[in-house]
Amino acid sequence: MSQVTPASPALRAPGTALRRLLLAAGAPLAAITALSAGPASATPAAPGTPVTPTAPAGQFPAGALGAARDGDRLTVTVRDAGGQGARTYELRCNPAGGSHPDAGGACRALDRETRWGSDAFAPVPGDSVCTMQYGGPATARVTGTWSGRPVDATFDRSNGCEIARWDRLVPLLPATGA
């Protein structure tokens, strides 16, 4: 039996034709991507010089990227937590202050839970599977402004998900020991 040899050398090695096709199709895409990036800076920074990113006014929301956030003010009302009656605290952050008993700790807890694209005060999603444990009768309501956004959130300790949500914000919300 005789073996048939392809006439074109490109067809002799497996995958060679496919590689050439992909390179031919990819080159224009790479050129378009490079051109759409815009011009580079004409004066590069000297080595060791800190570079400060800038953005057009209004591109980032207030408080984005760790900027000082004026107006971070919250009112925290707690009921049935630790045998005390209803208590209401005012909290200011950046700098920390107000009538909250641990304003600095509360602000740090909020900073720790604040992430780009997520809401530190978001309720537990309705489709969550939570343990059926009871964390006590404590309830809380937090209202005001945080990171430039309005806040109106309620908290309780009615199941494992709600307990975890509460505990993430201690000491903004009191540790209940339950």
C-alpha cells in the first residue's frame, strides 16, 4: 500500500494550518485593542516617584477607593440586647465620634465590611439556607448615610444567617453573648 503525501508543506504538520488561521485572525484584533487604549503619557514619572491615579470628576462615587467620606452618620437603635431597654446611639465616622460607646470600633467594623459593589447592610437573601437556631430577642435598626449611600436596615437574631449578619457588625451592634 502506498502512502499519500500532501503537496503543501503547511498541510504536513498537524495543526499548522489552524495556527496560521488563528494568527491571521488575531493580528487585527490585537491592533484594534492597542489603538483603543489611548495615548500613553508623554512624560513618564521618574523612578521612585509616587504615581497618583486621577479620574474625571464624578467618575467614582463618594467614598470610593478609600477617600475621606464626609457625612458618614448613622443612628443605631437597639432593643432587647443584654437586659437593657431600647438604646439609641449616633455614630459618625471619618473621624469617629458620636454617642456610640465604641465609635472607633464601630467605624472599623463598618470599614471591614464595606467592599466595592456590595452593601454592608444588605439583608440576608431570601433563598438562603439558614440554621434553625435562635440567637435571642435582640433587634436593631440602623439608619443614616454610609459611604455616600442611604441606609435603612433592620437586624435580628432569628436564625443562623441573621446571627452571622449581626455578628459581622459587632461592635456597631452590641455583642449579645447568645
